[in-house]
Amino acid sequence: MALKGKGFYIFQIPECEGGNPQAIASLAQAAGLGHVLVKIADGASPFGQGVTAPVVEALKDVGIPVWGWHFVYGNDPAGEAQVAIDRTLALGLDGYVIDAEDQYKHKPQAARSFMTALRAGLPETEIALSSFRFPNFHQELPWNEFLEKCDYNMPQVYWVESHNPAQQLQWSKQQFEALPIQRTFIPTGAAYSDNPGDWKPTESDVIEFLNAARGMGFEAANFFSWDYCRKFLPKLWKAIAEFEWPLPVQPQPPVDFVPDYLAALNAHSIERIMKLYNEDAVLVTYDRILRGLESIRTWYGQYFSELLPNGQFEFTQIQSDEDVRHITWKATSEAGSVRAGYDTVVLRGNKASVHYSYFNIR
């Protein structure tokens, strides 16, 4: 999903509006954000488990796309790629951002391995690189290996110890234009301070940065980070929120049942699941036929609370035949019980009309 307008990175969700998903979504709307980027992994480990999924759901419910960002080190490229794939698919994210900095310098082979595995696991997902603002000063980073398989370049144009964001943005763009591989340029500005008692970005800085980004023809610009800015630089947040960057009115994309269904299952969100069914849908299980949304809703409530509490799902095989989806899956509950199953879903208007669901305990 193409990025448009203003975006904000979130580092630690509990530090943003007390971690309240609805408050985060409401504030993002009020600030006119076109997208939000949440941290989903660090190295080969997931990040924000238990708090990220509800925020993603709340933002999506108000029409705000959500991307995940991931700080990588290059010591375990296969593990880093796998956690990126798993988290992006499980959360139903709209895109994925690689945050590669000093730790990835002098590691071109690790970058190639990481990007090859990442692209294989996320062939349709838009991917961005977030790294240094001036590549000339960081030539040891494997820029080409990363950018070759990316869709976007999101440099961190942080004007630390200065107050010339427009000039630094121009310098950054010029240096990246000299690289062999060009990607859509979406800069990230500073909404934090390394030394809050000394330097910090000003309201006029962020307005200058946003005006320069729009003036240079960029379709979007981001800031880092929501948690720091709201807590320590509230006037900066207000200035960014009040800056008008109108978002284009776009038709809603059709529901893609399979990834949305998987994300809803792993979020244990009955509300998200119900949005995937037509009002007159029928769910056929091994022992009953359920007609209508209320009956289906009740069944999922029992499924999540009794049959497979806090289960984590994996779709092991997916086959499409026009408006029919055949899904083979397995899931493990918090108690360790395993279910394997097979679903056949007949779609009407990209939503489930008839859903046959069969599973066993093993």
C-alpha cells in the first residue's frame, strides 16, 4: 500500500497514550496521519508481542495503514528474515521497514541472504530501508544489497545539533541520487532529542522539513518517534498535527480474505473476523450448520475461549479456484494442544458466503 502524507514511528506502544489502542487510533486520526509504523521485531526476536496486534487492529478500523519496522544486526540474517515474515503476516501489516545501521556495516553477504529470504517470504509486501541520511559518510553499509529488493528508501534525515532540515533533506536526496539503485524517497524527520537539555528540534524545524518534503515532490514523510514526541515535545506534536497534508481519497481495496483471516485469527479478534463474512453467511462445521452472523459470532467466541484458547495459527497450504479458497492450517493453544484443519471458503464480493471448517485434535 503506497504511503501518503504524514507518518509517525512508534517505538514502545505502552509509552503511547498509555498503550490504549483506541486512544492511539483516535489521536492518529486527529493528527491527520496517513500511516503509522510500529516496531515489530529486534534482531531475530519479536518485539511488542501482546500489545501490537490490538493497536494494528484499531488503526486499521479507522482506515489508517500500518507498517512494521524492525531493527536488524546482520548476525543471524536467516533468523531476522523469518521473524520479519512471521510478524508481518500474523499482524496483517501493510508494509515492512528494515532499520539497518552501524551493526550492518561490512556485511554485504548477510544483507544479500537476509533480503533474499525476506523477499521469498513476503513477495507481495512493500518493503522499505530506513538508514543513514548521508550514504557518502557510511559507504560501509551494503546499500545496494538492501535497496535492490526494496520498494522505498526512507532515510533518517535527523538534523541533530543543527536547525537546517530543508538543506539536509536536499543533501540527502542528492547523495542517494548518485547511488546505482534508486527507490521512491520518503524521508524521516526528527521528533526526538538525544540531549533534551541541549539540542532539540523546534516547531519551525518540523514545519520547514514538511514544507521541503512537499516542495520536493515527495508523497510522504515520517517522524521518529511518537512516544518521545508526545511525552517530551508536545508543542512539536501539535505543529506536525496541524500541518495540512491532504490525503487523496482512494477507493477501498477489496478484502483479501486469506491474509486478513489469518491475521484476525492470530489476533483472536472476533470483530475483525466478522467483517470478513457476508450478512447471510453460512458456516458448516463437523457437527453443525450455523446461519447468519450472530450464530457465527457465538461459535468463534466458543472457539477462542474453549476449543483453542489463545491459539496461534499457521496456514500451511492455500489454493485458489476462482471464488473458492482451500486452506490447510495448524494451530497450537497456550495449553500445548494442537489442532490441524482444512477450510473451504466460497466468496461472494470478496467476503465469505459459505465456509466449511473441519479440524481434529492430535
